[in-house]
Amino acid sequence: MKKFRCFVALLAAMIFSLEMLVPLAGQYAPPPSVKPSEEVLKKIDERMNKLEGVLRLFRREKIADPILADIEVYLKAATWITQHDEFYDKNAGDWTVEALERGLLRAGLVSQGQWPWFQRTGAAVVHGYRSVIDGSVQPYAVTLPADYGKEVKKWRLEVVLHGRNASLTEVSFLHQFNGDKPAPKDQDYIRLDVYGRGNNGYRWAGERDVAEAVQHFFLVEQRMNRAALLDDKRSVLRGFSMGGAGTWHLGLHYPDQWCVISPGAGFTTTHGYLKELPAQLRPYQEACLRIYDAVDYAENAFNVPVVAYGGEKDPQLQAARNIEQRLQADLGREEAKKVAMKLLVAPGLGHQLPPQWQKKMAEARSEYIAKGRPDYPPHVRFVTYTLKYPSCYWVYIWGMQRHYEKASVQAERVEEGFKVTTRNVRILRLRMPEGATRQAITVQIDGQRVLAQPYEQPVLNSAALFVDLEQRDGRWQAVLPQKIEVDQLRKPQKTNHFQGPIDDAFTAPFLCVRGTGTPWHEATEEYARANLERFRKEWSKYFRGELPLKDDVEVEAQDIAGRHLVLFGDPASNSLIAQVLQGLPFTWTKDKITWNGKDYSASEHVPVLIYPSPLSPNHYVVLNSGHTFHAADFQGSNALLYPRLGDYAILKLIGYKKDPLNVKLCTAGLFDDFWRLSTVQSGP
């Protein structure tokens, strides 16, 4: 349970509803919105106003989450479908009325001191959680088995991710899981269906949504005094199509969380899947593909069994073939056979997963479910390309030599300590098994023998023993965690969950800040305003939340201490840019921007970057950027949602009077692992 909650607090887990089939690549446009009748629109408006009033009253009465969010989720759904005119089904108006009435029903029960939906079993129940990223309320659904809590038994969890559905909205999701349909009588697990902030391939905030939904479920069960009923050693990750892609990428990014992962179809690469993509992108873009290309993490299947599926005639069968081929290439044919991976291929079928093949997949998973996930496997083989994904079981990579190049650890627990082989690793942490003592151990690492003293560190509500090792000038040495922390404060380093690129800032609490002062140049100000407005619209439409936004004069101490700051404007217009400027790796005056020894006219250029905040340790500051991919990319394949600018860019403003967002890229790239400018992975 502790291990699973720890993962959820970090990030994510996923799965797709196998009952839902999604369109093939290219078929992404939603149908035309069908305007509800005036009568239905009037009902929607009346019920929205009524529910909004009740929620205001509840807030005054200090009624809090999870109860408040479980009501507010219905108002949020109605607000977004009307705000974006997303009535994609002829019945969507009626579904919206239904959602509001269910919210009002819950509100009425709460007014009487009752919240019986938390006790309901045998049918889907909608919940809402409040995201730490932007404060938005996001839905998910839980289906508890009919006998849940009625006998002394532990129940395993299956997290289920929906597939790509062009008509998907919060309202349609709430309608799908309104609880009118009973769960299968033989359902012997807890099913958790995630909304994932819509159709984003469970990337970025969509990835974090899955983690937050699972975390919220565990918190609710704790409050209901039912945590003892949960068996986290037999959790399953499964999915099909977009959900298969999510299962591949998060199953292999977090291989220590599941007793088995079960992806169907999907994609595991960007090149090859996106047929229109150039054979070679810019160097920093190519590097950033390694964040979400699951094929690069294929070796992590050493740590988690895989039951994959594809139709014989489905082009997305290639997703699993890619993994098989990479395993053989990286491990060799004989070593690859040791990986527990089964691929079920349905003869004659295309992009579909009919019930009989769902059953076959479930049967194939059963042996791994019976075994469960080990608490502390004696051998770990872990690969990553970014410290966004830094750990597996008892192995933690806290520092790399070079980001976006393969980093690997093969570690074995032996009698005297550990035996370890690394590649591209600079700082390594190893957790001792339960029952270990603080007696010094020997770590055999890369041909060296290092004597290390385990130290105690808090983990959730308990403590564990660790050893930390750092490589300097080719030699490993044991170090205290305090030394690592102080070194990182003195000299900024890319470390776990603090490594960029720009798009990474929007996977954790962040705040956009607009300036209120007089700008140096009109072109810069127009670009900043237009880019902020584009980000606001795209965040609302595609990540289903209201963009966190304040004027610079409204920013408070807790904002600076607790959130990434996303600053729009220039040092004259935005006082926070002026505050952080001396701590950034370039200079910016009214006349010029000096970047890496080259001058750019400040009247015609704007800097864009992500960098450690000079105001708050372990937080980013971002200048003049939201996500670096935009509406056209969201409207295409999910594989298009990769970073376009890396860690930084200088943009030339070439059309601000007619089109403020019309820019020319002068330079862009990635900082090295000490947040320094580097010629590697950079370019025009």
C-alpha cells in the first residue's frame, strides 16, 4: 500500500476502457455540435445557477472536499460543454440536464448530512477531485464489486483509461458512468475509470490526472476506513488504442507499480507512427521524443510482465512489435526470452478488441495476478532517458551525466550489500530492504568497491534506510543526502522531477503572471498578451481547466514558494521578470538581449525558457511560454504532443501588428545537466 501511494503521489498509472473502440489515426475531428432546444437550454441555465448558488453556500459553511468536489464536478461538466459548445450528441443537452440534476441531488443529501454514494457498490459512481496543477475539478469513476466491504477480503485495483473519442466531454463521461448499469456479477476487482483531461494520450497534465485520480481514490477509501480492503500488490494496468499507448508509456515508465500491464494496440514510437513526420527533427526535438516514446523504455519490461494484444490486420499491432524488436536489440535474443511478455494476435481482425479477446487477455493476465508484485525484487534492471522518470523499486537515479541519452542501472541485492552496473548515471540512491540495519555495507559498482553507511530517511508515514552514491571524475563515493541537497542549491542541477523541458512546468502547480507595467517595446507586449491568451484558450479546451493567472502585483509569497512561475512580458512590464533576471543565463535590456554571446534586438525578439527559479528552490521559472505545441497538434494524433522548443528559444517577432504570434525561430535547445548552455541538442 505504501509503495502504491508513493507512486501515485509522484505520478501516474493508466488504462483504457476495453469496451470502447476509438478511431484510427486521422479520424480525430469531433462531429458538429447539435444545439439543444431552447427548452433544454433554459433548464441547463436554471440548474447551473441553482447548483452554483448551493456550492457558494456550502463553501461558506466550510463543506470541503471530497464531498464538495463530488458535487462541483457536475457544475464543471455543464460549464465546459456550454462554454465550448460541445453538444456533439443529439442527447448531449439532456445529458447536461441529467448531470446538473445529479449534482443537485447530491447537494440535497449533503444538506441532510448524508453522502450515501460513497457506500454504493455494484455500479459505477462518479467522483471529482481538485487538481493541484490548476485547481480544476476533474472527474473519474469507480465501480466497487457488489460484495466490497461485506466480507474479510482484499480487492485488487484495475485502472481503466478511455480511448480516443472525438465526442468525449465531461458530460458524456458522467453520463457513461451514471450508475444506471450494474457491474458484471463476476467482477472481482475494483475498476477505476479515468477521464484523463480528455484526449491527450495521457501526456503532460493528462498523465498527472491519472495519478491524482488514483491518489484521490485511496484517500477516500482511507476516510471511509476501508484502506485495509485494498490489495496494491495485484494492481493491473490495461488499455486499448489510445489507452494502449498510455499503458505502454506509463507501464514502462513506472514498471514497479503493477503486477502486469496489458496494452492493446496504441503506439510506442513517434517516428514510424506519424507518417508525415520528417525523418529527422531538430536535435532538441529528437531528444525530447525520448520522454514519451515507450520503445526507448522497453528494457523496463524486465521488471513487469506484459500481456499485449493486437489485431492481425491492425497497423497498431506494430506498437508491440516495436517493443519485441527493441528487447532483442538491447538484450540479445536469449536474454530477451527471459522477459515475461506475451503478445496475443487476433487472426483476421483490425483495430478492434471484441469480448472473446478481452477474455483471452484476462486469462493470460491471471497467472501474473496470482503471483502479485514483489515488495523488493533481488534484481532490478532499469532504463530512463529523463529524470521525469527516475526510479524503479529500490533504485533511484538522482542525477544523470547527459539528459535524453540512455541511462541504465542493473542492480542486485547481495549478502554484503549491492552489486551494481550503471551507464550515464551521476548520482544513485539505493533503498535497503525492510529489516536492514545501519551497519556499513559494500557496494560493488562499475568495477569499484565502495563502503557505504546506510542512513534513515522518512518515507510517507514511516522511515527506510538508503545509501547514496555520487560519481566524480570517474570514481564512485558514498555521500550524505544533505551534501547532495546543498550541492544542488549551490549549483543548479537537473534532478528528479526537475529537469525541463518547458512543457514539464505544466505538470505540477503553476501560476501564469502577466505584467501591469509599461513595456519597453510594443511588439514584445503584443506577443506576450497573444501567447498568454492562446495558452488560456488551449488549456481550457484541451486540458479542461481554467488557466491559473494573476497580475504581477497580486502574486503572494505562497505563490512563489509553492508553484512554478510562468511570466509573460519583459523586465519593464512584469516586475517578477525584473526580479529573476539576474539569476537567468542571459541579459535583457531595453536595447538588446544577449544570449550565449550573441546580441539580438530587444525591440524585435523575445526570449522563451524554463530555468530553476531564483526565488524558490525546486521550482521553475518560465518566460513567455505556455505549451510549445498548439491547437493543430491537439487536433491531430496524440503523438504530436511533443516539445517543440526544448528548454529555451529566442524568437524573432515578424508580424506583430497583424499577427502577434507570427515568429521566426532564431535559436533553441536544451540546457545540459547543470542548466548550462550547450552546443549539444541545440540549433536553429
